[in-house]
Amino acid sequence: MNDDSPLSCSQDDFSLSVLPMPLSRIVTTSWDDGDVTDLRIAALLRDRKLAGTFYVPIAGHHRSGVMGARELITLRTAGFEIGAHGTSHLTLPTCNREQLTREVEFCKKHLEDLLGDPVRMFAYPRGKYTNMVIQAVKRAGYAGARTTQMLVQNLAFDPYRMPTTVHVYPHSPSVYVRNAIRAADFAGAWKYLMRLRHAGSWVELSKVLFDLTLRRGGIWHLYGHSWEVDELQLWDDLEEILDYVSGRADVLYLPNAAALDMLPSQKSHLPCNDVCPSEK
Ligand SMILES: [Zn+2]
């Protein structure tokens, strides 16, 4: 999966075998773990009219300050999407069938009862999933699920393997390559090695990939963890990239589920690696 597919109709890679299609340019963001610091992220997004999906486990994760009902309702009322992130943030491929069902179904029902809205999206805790996990997510009634695959801008993906473009984290180059290879995205690994590894910081990489999305169409998906942004003091960098991508003409700013609605209808045809990239 890469941005050189027929859905990317740039001047330089257009061929006679591919009919030109209207370019969709989508910006979406997603934020995992339900930490109370998500409210600070939401304020940054709101100030720039950016959309976001907040993936929330029911039991707390990482830090004690997980959002409660009031905070979640505040986010939803402000127009952000709430997605599920497991009942207790278990690594799903390690669960037996009963645990798996509880992890993907209870959190959906709990959030829907709380919010009074359908919860359409799921994010795999630690980015780990198998075919069995995907089947459980489908049975639970989700419209799609987000992975932690990075560097993807192409809109032709399986909704239950929704990739991202950039993680708010100063990864080393080898992490990007390993992440793509684990997702069987060998073209993505090659693209990174040949064209992107000199971008430097994650902020510069984000800008380069956003500029490519503007030129070729596709999706630019930023994901992260507010607690991590806080621990690593990445707030200034985050504001820089949010400023860079906001307020652009001809760009749709959508939460994750609405971005999936823009996908060409398709059945999954992508190779399934048994266990997919982890969050880092
Ligand atoms: Zn998580």
C-alpha cells in the first residue's frame, strides 16, 4: 500500500491505463487511551477547526487520569468522535474468545449508552490484531478499526485495517521501516528509505507527507497519545504541525468514521499479517 497506486492521480505518475479521478484530500486525527490530557488536544484541534477521534478504553490505561462520563460528553458535544479502545486495553490477540468478545463489545455498548450515539470506530490496543480479532470487531457492529501502521496516504485500504500517516512521536528511521514491513507494506518501507528518511524530525516528515497528500490526493492521518505528548513535551511541535495542516482549501477535515465513508467501496484484498505493528 503506498501513494503510488491508481488512486493517486498526480501528473508525474499518471499512466494511460489509469483514468483520472477527482482528488479527495482528507485530514483526520486520532488520539488513544482516554487520558484526561485529551482535553488539551481537543482544545488545540477546536481552535484550528480540525477533526479528531478519541479512542477510549473503559478501564484506565497508563495513567490514573482517564476521562470520565462528563469529559467524554463534553468532547462529543464539541463535535469530536468517540471510538472504542477495548474494555480494559488488553492486547487482543492474547485473549480467548470470551475475553475478546467482552473487550470489543462491552466497550461499544458502554460508550453508546453513555453518549446516546452509535460508536462506529475501534482502535486495536497496541495496534495488535489478527483475523480472529477483526471478525470479532465486525460482529460487534463497528464500521471500521484503526491500526498503528504509519506512512500511508492512499485511500484504498480495508476499513478494518485503517492505517495512519504519522505518529506524534520522535521515532528513529528504523522504526518506520519495521512498522511498514510488519504491515506487509514493502512499497511503503521502500518509499521511506528512498524519499522520506532524510526528512529529519517527525514534524518535517509530517509536513512532507501532508504536501504529498495535497498534490496527489489521499488521506493524512495523524495519531498520538496525549499523555505521551505531555511526557515528552511535544506540545510546541504538535501545534506547529496542526497549524501547518489546518485551514487549507479543498481539504476535508473529518473524524475517522467519516473518513472511512469516503473510501471507494471495496472488499478486503490486502495481505493479512498475523500480528500488526505495535504503537511504537
Ligand atoms: Zn492504547
